[in-house]
Amino acid sequence: MVVETTTLPNGITVVSHAMPHLASSALGVWVAAGSRTELPTESGISHLLEHMAFKGTSRRTAAGIAEEIENVGGEVNAATSIESTSYYARVLAGDVPLALDILADILQDSTFDPDELGREKHVITQEIGATQDTPEDLVFDCFQEAAFPGQPIGRPILGSVDTVSGFDPAALRGYLARQYVGPRTVVAAAGKVDHDELVALSREKFAAYPDALPPKDAPAVYVGGEHREERDLMEAQLVLGFRGSSYHGGDFTTAQIAASVLGGGMSSRLFQEIREKRGLCYSVYSFHWSFEDDGLFGIHAATGEEDAATLTSAIIDELQRAADGITEVEVARARAQLRAGLLMTLESPAGRAAQIARHVMFHGRPLPLDEVVQRINAVTAESVRDYIGHTITTAAPTLSAIGPIGRLQGLDEIAGRLGAPLPPSAVAAAPKRRVRGARRAQ
């Protein structure tokens, strides 16, 4: 496995993984700027900018961008997340220069035509409306906001109708100039690609890319809390979660293993107990989201009104049992699943390009496979038990619930069952209603 890295004079990092046995290449530009790098008045601008990048440059129309890449059988797309935005393409190896030229063009010379901008803002307001009408998606936005209230990291990626409606070309250009700078940008490629050629092309195509230092992001401060929204639905969408680990946390890999043991598949504890044995829901799973300086550990499930409280109690019971009873057999299975997923990523040039780009953005270097596997193998059943026990008791829980939730327990009851503190907002709202563990939140 050959992974090469070069830093250009303007701060852009070029990283590639050569897979010479392939006929295609996946390449892209990853920028460490997303919804958490936005000012309050800019909520949703990262996502809008991603859309507008494909709406025309001084050299290409919107149709021309699509036609050029599809004329050679390639494809181009983009995505916005909380901490990054990516613009990527997959082409045959001989068309790498064309793909990189298109990506460089849309990131440096987009015209942000007012008519195109008006249409795209309308499209995104419809997308926001669709999310509001999709509780299984909305419940996660509300979960993030409840965990990090009043913070950029807690705001939805799409923004709001009010903020998106107010953006003009000047706002897009200002955000682009401030955030899309060399030290925050990675050009990554995997597949049949020559690193020296990629560096030369990147140096040429991004010659005018700014080398300014990026602004410092507002730190994430996990608080915890709840969002409850009564709706006339067949099922209640529930997410119960806790503070997790950052990318740089010493327990990052342990948290991944813990999520897999608890609810990472059909053999997991939550699936076997709650779905298979008790039939309380169709789907239940756990997840761990890491960010630069914090993280979230959570469980999602959906069930009918009459089972909502029973389901939540069953999840709490299983969390507590896991903190005491996870076995080495379960952890070995989870380690195998994580290793397999890691190795399977190496079979996809698109997946590998995204992986090494993320490594560079968040770790400053591509992590060697052996190092990652060593970290996975070092996780023990004892460390997983300790992690779960610590996670569910030392920080306030976060609950997001949408649907027929009239019978669902209050957050104070949930925290009391777990032996966890309440978030400050809950303590202030109900100062006379004490539960076990709430005193620590004061």
C-alpha cells in the first residue's frame, strides 16, 4: 500500500493512494469547513455553497460542467457535513486532469449568478421542508441541537428558511474567502493515479488558491438536554445519547467498539434483546459520531406510543447490563467487524480517497493501516465496559423524541435511572424535583 503526501506552498495537502491494478481514479477536494464553521447568520451557507459550485463558472455553464464529466463516462458530486465539505469525481485514469480542472474551476471561479442562486435557495428551502416532514431524519438534527444548544456544532447543516433566504452572492464569496484556504484544504485521490502528476496538476490548477490562516472554530461544549415534539404519527422516533469521544480522544476506538457491541448489527445486544426477544421495535441501533474536539454516543429506535416508555426502559437496562457484563467474545466480534470494514474500504477508490482525506484533515497525516488495526486490537472487554459505564453516568443524557410521545418518561427519570446528572436547563426548570445524580449538575 503506497500512500504519498505533499504540501503545496499555499498550504494545500495533496495525498494519494496508488492502486495500479485499477482502471479508474477517484479524486476530490476536501475542505475542513462545514456547518460548525458558520456564523449564526450564516447557518446553511456551507451547504448552499456546495450546491452553487456546480451552477457555472466564467468558463463553464452549469450544463457544461455536467456534460464535460459525463462525456468521458465520469461522475461528479459533493457533500456537506458538520466539519467538512467535499467535492469529488470518479473517472478513468486518463481523465484525471479534466476532473481536477473542473473541481478547481468550480471552487475558484464560480460566478454565483443571482438567478441561479434564487433557484437554488428555493430548492434548499424545499429540502428543509422535506426534512421537517421526515421525522426519522429530523430527530437526529434535534438530537444534535439538544446536545450542543446554542452552538455552531448544534445547528442543522441545511440551515433555516430565514437564513438561506437571506444569502446573496456577496455572502457566498465572503464565506468562501474566509474558509476555503490552503491549510484547510486537501486534494486526495485513490486508484490508478500517479502522485507526482497529481501534485503538478494541483500546483497548476490551484495556483491562485489563498494561503491565509483559517479562523479558529468555536469550541464544542457538550451540555445535553432534550427535544420533545408531539406529532400525530404511527411511531415515535427516539434518540437517547451521551457525550462521546473526539477523533483525538484516547477512547475513540473503544467508543467505536462499544457502539458495535451494543447495537452494530443483528448479533448486537440491543437488537437481540429489544427486537428479537421483546419485539418492541423493528429497528434499533447505536452509533458513535466523532468531531474534532467532542463526540456523541447514541441509540436510535422507533416504536408505537404504547411501547415508547417500555422501549426506553429496556434500552437503559441494556446499557447498564453492558457496563457490567460485556464479554471478550462480543468485543472480539466487534473488532472483527471494524477490521473488515476498514479493509473493505481499501477495495473502493472512492472510499479510500475519502478516508485518507479525513485522516489528513483531522489527524494531520494519513494513518497507516497497521496503526489503525493495532488500535482496534488493543481494545478489551474491560475497556469497553469501563467506557460504557463512564459514558452513561458522568455527563447529562440527551433525548430527542418526535411523534406520539405522551407516555415517554421525562429526562429527569431517565437520568435518575442511569445515575447521571441532569443538564443545567433541566435543573433550572425543575429545581424542586430531584432525582439520583441530579445534584452533580449544579
